[in-house]
Amino acid sequence: MKRKIKKFNCAPKLDKPVIIPTRNDILPILEELRNDIVNCFVPIEDFVQNLGVFIGKRFNITVKHVASPQVDSNDVGFSSFYDGGLDENNEVPIEIYIVTNPADEMMIMDTETFDRMIRTISDNLAHEMIHMYQYRTRDFWEPGPVYVPDDCTEEEENLIYLSDPDEIGAYAHNIACELLENGDVDCVKEKLKEVNKITIDDSVNLWAYVQTFQEYPNHPVMRKLLKKVYKNLSK
């Protein structure tokens, strides 16, 4: 009997509901890559090609590759994007970039790096599917562009980006997933009582919010974010 291939469609037709995937939806699919990647010495071109084809077909997304020195050698990073215009035209709207170090010619990935990689892919897909839900819910109406001054610093750009209501909603989901990786709901709620003590290991995204808004105590963005994090924890 032919084994059924596990998939999750990240490009549902406009007349279909948008289902936000959990890690439990995505990780079992990505687990199929483990034996072909962990502790295997693979040319970087083959690694990128095989990974890109796999996640492109299994999740119905577009996958591209870029090299950046910001990614550590023998590691892999990801960035993702949702295009509301493509979605409105019934085209594949989610794109993920696989990012590797330009000096790498081979890839050998240990178990810890693989586990982190598949969690990152899972969280990226959920993040963009939330944006899809947001856009479709408001019939693809897009808020006006946020004005960013030419002399804006990187810190100010981060503050503007993380203040966007759509990003608050998407990152709240990611943060809840990250926090629950290291404890149950009650444990997580205790940690959130002292949010300034959150570490990168607890939640890299919540840590980034705390660092960005640490000079603005009780900032309304942080209040909105935490409210949505609690809401995601209760689901």
C-alpha cells in the first residue's frame, strides 16, 4: 500500500478557510528530512536544492536561496514574506528564503541545529499564514504605508516595524509557541509576570520586543502584544 505523503497547504484557494498551522501540524512533516540531513556531509548546493524542493512541495510555497555573512558558518537562516497581491490573484503568496553563509561549500548539521531549523520553518509558516488570515479577513484592504524618515536609525525602524498591528498579531502567536517549548501554560504565565527577565532561550521574539521597547516602560505596544500572547496561550 502506497504511503500517504504528509502535506500542509499554505496557499488555500480564496473560497477555502485559512488554517493557522501549529508546530504539531508542521514538525511531523519536516521530521522526514532528519535522516537525510543530520550528520550528513552534503554540498551546500545539494542541501539548499533538496530542502527547497521539499518545503516548496509539501507546503505549497515559493522557496529561494540567498547567501549572507550574517548567518554563521555551517548554519542556516530563514526569512519569509506574504504577498497580499499574489494571494488576491490566486497565486502562491508565501515566499521563504533559505539563507546560508557565502563561505560554506559543505553542510553538516547536528541534531540541535536541525531541531532549531525545523522549528524556525514552522514558526515562519505560521507567521505568514496569520498575515494571510489578516488580509483575507479585511478583503485585502491594506493599511497605508508607515512613514519612515530617511534619517531613521535601525533601532527606530525596528520600533516602527514591531508596532504594526499585523506584526503584533503574528509575533504573539510565534512567542506563545516559543514559550511553550520550555514549559506548560502555568509556567509560561509566571514568566510573563516579569517580562523584562525573558531571555533569548525563552523566546527570541519576545526578547527582541523587550529589547526594542525597554526605554519605553508600559508602552501600549507591549501591552497589546502580551494580551495577544495570553490569548494564544489559552487556545
